[in-house]
Amino acid sequence: MATVSRISSIYDSYLRKAPRQSRSRSVVEAILGAATERLSRSGNEEELTLQEVANRAGVGIGSVYDYFSDRRSILAALAVKSTQDNLRAFEALLESAHELPLDESVGQVVDFCFETYTSNKRVPRAVLKVAHTIGLMPTLAQSQTVFAESLAASLRKRQDIGVPDIDLAAWTVTQAMMGVIQTLVWQDEPKHSETELRAELIALFGAHLRGRV
């Protein structure tokens, strides 16, 4: 899809040079993995240093500078790559989910979102902060449209969808789901448990997609 390609090109723009060989790609992945690990522990992107990233990645500081000009470029690349990876994982999930009963399929989508974004809130919080700082929020918003398009394609394979406009239904479900997720990302003590929210979302989305609301 065009948006996925655009996200890939944005990711490349934050690298000083594109990793061409498997070894260089491994180095970049190790650097971003180290940054992710650091953020998962503290959630404070301001504390991240290039030397610490190099140490955690097991590479020399020179290798970090081969691909990234500063801390900001590492965080920006991490924000874009995490968005890209989440889109691909979501599409892979939908490949099999459309064969399940509707409520079970919806449950898998809800579980995917909870696991991806709220199991460790520090990383998505940092990603959102970075995205806001460097002007990536429109790209993240566009990525939700890609989620919706993938969901709509999966829904079209089903026989139990009762809404007249599948594209609209998929877009609405996606925005509602991500609205809940983004609120949970910022709340340390949510008013409702994920168990309660999961049941409510499955019931709501299931009824909506069957055309009952």
C-alpha cells in the first residue's frame, strides 16, 4: 500500500546511509533494539545517549554514527519502524482471523492492540512524544487508515458482516479501538480494567459489524 511505502521512505530518511548488506542491517536493528530496550525500562527518551545505545547493542560508537547522526534520528527511526512493524504484524494476524467466528476474530484484534501498545506503556509513550516533536503525528494518523483498510479487506471475506459500508465500519472500529488504546497508554491507573474493556469492545464491535447498532 502507498502509506506503508511512504512510512518506509520516511524511515530511510532518518538513516545517514541505507544498510545494504545483512550485516549492516543487523547492526541497525541491534541499535534500534537497544534503544527500545532502554525506553522499555525508563520511558524517558531524554535520558537516552548514543554511547549507552552502542554499549547495549554491542557495537562501537562509530557504528552508531555510521547510520544515525544523533539521538533524535535514532528515536525518529524507532518511531517509524515500530509503526511499520505493527502494521505488518496486524496484517499477518488478519490473514487467519477472518476464518474464526466473528467475536473470536474481534477478540484477537483487541488482544493484539492491548499487547502491542499497553503491555509496556513506556515505549509507545516515548514513540508518541517523539512523533509529536518531529512532526510525525500525521504519518501515525495515516497508519491508522492502513489498519482500517487491512481490516476492511479481511471483513469482506466473511459471510457474517451486516453493515452496508464495510470501509466505513472498519474505519470507525479502528478509530474507536485506537482512541481507547491511546487513552490507556497515558493512564497509569485506568478507571476500567483491560478485562472489562476487552469484553465491552468485543460486544460493541461485534454488534456493530453484524449491523445491530
